[in-house]
Amino acid sequence: MGEKWRQRLPQIRRQVRRERLLLLLLTIVGVIALVSGVAWVPVVFAWALLVIVVLLRKPDEATAPVPVVVEEDVLIYDPLPPIAATLGAYDTPGFVLANDASVLFQNRAAEVAFGSLPFGSHLTARIRSPGILDMVRDAIASDEPDQLEHSERLPSERVFIARIAPIPVVEPEGMSISADRRKLYLLSFRDISELRRLDRMRSDFVANASHELRTPLASLRGFIETLQGPAKGDPAAQERFLSIMLEQATRMSRLVDDLMSLSRLELKSHIAPDQRIDLKPVLSHVRDALLPLSDDLGVEIRMHLPQEPVEVLGDRDELVQVFENLIENACKYGQDGKVVDVHLKGGGDEPAEVTVIDRGPGIPPEHVPRLTERFYRVSVADSRSKKGTGLGLAIVKHILTRHRARLIVRSQVGEGSEFTVRF
Ligand code: ADP
């Protein structure tokens, strides 16, 4: 019992110091009561009771300074709560580690990415990567920051930059930090999966574009060599080869035009167009421009336009490009169906909608979500034979994104396809 009180003594002393004004006031009131003739028993009793209440009073939370634990006569500062509070607000996974690599705190993002860990468990309970564990051990030993790239396969493929760094902990004046909190480390993970995906897309794109250009180039070279050699004195062969060469050169320039179109669109993708455009004359213009092609293919383009104008905010040339692509595809790939229907709806308060319907072979469902990817074709040979570059729908998607419009594709194999642009 005596031992316990001795332990509490510094705490009581500190409370007396903190409440000295109140205690002085209570004592003065007591003395005045005694001097004025009030019986001493109730006065002393009331005074003692109030003193006990004052000494048991907890300090006001709002005025409590930095997180401290009082141990004997020394104020112990715990640096973990403010660090945890700050890290808790971050949306990237982060762990606070002690110098034995036990986890003192993990934020919500770390819980989501790696699962939750009980306080004080070792990092190995969640992170098995030998690379990260070695890095953590070395960083703790050397007190130097370090980082490495770390890939996760499950639940989905992700790439992180894992970084460990010592957290500078400063001892506030007059306080001390307990030995186990003196050195803390932050292990953080920066998700770079999206960056990697974009990198891969970019290099795939360059590889695809080079491949598409290399084929006609190789064929042109082959024909030039033949014209210089074996076909030198053969005018009939020369005639035939020159027309194939013209076709290959045209294919290359179509590809270059489409690539330029895509890069121009990418440059201004964030600027929304602001001209008011009536879609009726745009669609009629596209139909007229495609008449030679549709006649060649034996396809009739039927227009279903309302009486009233249907206006949208847009860029006329780009909208022409969108509908040219969609109607041309419908004529080329839906040639067997013989007719292509173009419906225009909306206007006024209703959203404008253009639907291009063909009765061709349709598109198998597994291909539909990928049609707007660059160079994606259901059948490469089929697209090439129809003078396709595989970039048409990618251009359409880019233009529609800039117009805040959507492309909706519905298709039934054997029945045809329906491409709807909804503004
Ligand atoms: P391409 O230059 O090859 O026509 P697009 O980007 O315009 O490129 O179209 C991509 C692919 O989508 C085409 O190669 C074709 O396989 C398919 N496709 C597009 N429109 C239709 C359609 N109306 N019917 C069937 N398949 C289509």
C-alpha cells in the first residue's frame, strides 16, 4: 500500500501544482467561513471533500499538450500518434515499423492492399517478398532510405515501388522518448500499375504501327527489285506490278493519315467543342460522300431523319469523320445485308442519338468491348481486304470522348450490328 502511494506521489504533486489557484481559493473561502463563525466541522469536511474532487479532476483534453505518458518524474513523449494520424490520411499504403520490423501502424490503404495486421506483429506476417524484407532489414541496420520495384500477381496484377525510410523523430524539450519509439520507419507502396500499363500500350502501339507500315514497305521494295531485274523488259508485268505498288502506297498513306488524326485528337482531347451543329446536314453530307462506295458494294444507305433540326455542341469536321467511319464500316462489313439504316433521334430536351444499323454477319460478343482499341480487328485479313487500318473506331472513340458522347455497340452474330452515338 505504502509503495503504491510512493509511486503516485509525483503525480499528486503535479496535480497540486496544476490546480494551485483553485486550491488556494478553496482554502481562503474556508478560512473566511471559520473567521465568520461557521462551525469548524462542516467547514473542514467541505474543504477536504472539495480538495479531493479537485485533485482527482482530469486535465482538460483540449489543453492537453502533445501525447505524453508520465513515468516517475519524467514526461515520456510518444511520437507514434501524430505520425499515425498523418499517415492515416494518405491514400497510398503505408506502414510504420519499429526497429525490429514489427508493425506499429498501417493505414487503411495498406489494410485494403495487404490485409489487416494486429498491432506489433512482424512485417513477415503479411509481406513475404524476400526483396522487401531484405530491404527493410538493411535500411533499419544502416538508417538509410531505400526502394525497389515489387510486383503482385494476386488478387490482380499490380506493380508497386516499395520504399523504406527512417522517420525523423524529434524529442520535445523537457520530454523523453521511450527506447522502442526512438527509431521509427515508414514503409510505403506507390502503385505504378497504371503507368506501366500506359507504357506497355505506348510501346505496343509503336510496334503495331511499325508492323503495319513494314508490310506494304516490304512489298513495295520487292516489286521495285523485280521491276529492276526479272521484269525489266516485260511491260505487261510492269503494268500489273505498278498498280499493286500504287495500292500499297495508298494503304501506307491511309495509315499515316489515321495516325496523324489520332495524335491531333489526343492533343486536344481535353478541350470540349463549342459550336452548335445540326446533325441532319452532317449525316446527309456523309451519305453523299459515301455514295460511290455504297454503289460499288451494292449497298443502299437509308436515312431516317426527323423534320426538326437536331443540334449538338460539336466540331463539324470531326462529326463527319465519326459518321463516315461508322457508315463506311456498316457498308463494308455488312455488305451482304444490302441495306444500311441511319436513324437520327432526339433534339430539344431529348439527347441526340444517331444509330447506324447493318444486316451483315455481326460481331461475336468477345470482340465487342475491344473494337475501339487501336489496330484491333475481328479479322485482320478481312479488314485489310476492305482497305481498313484498324484505327477507324479508335478515332471515333477519341472524337466522341472530346464531345462527351458515348458509343454503344450491339451486335448479334448472323443478324447484323448496331452502332449508336449518344450525345
Ligand atoms: P478497320 O479499319 O479495320 O475497319 P475499325 O476500327 O473501323 O478498323 O474497326 C475495327 C474492326 O471492327 C474491324 O476490323 C471489323 O472487324 C469490326 N467492325 C467494325 N464495324 C463493323 C460492322 N459494322 N460489322 C462487323 N464488324 C465490324
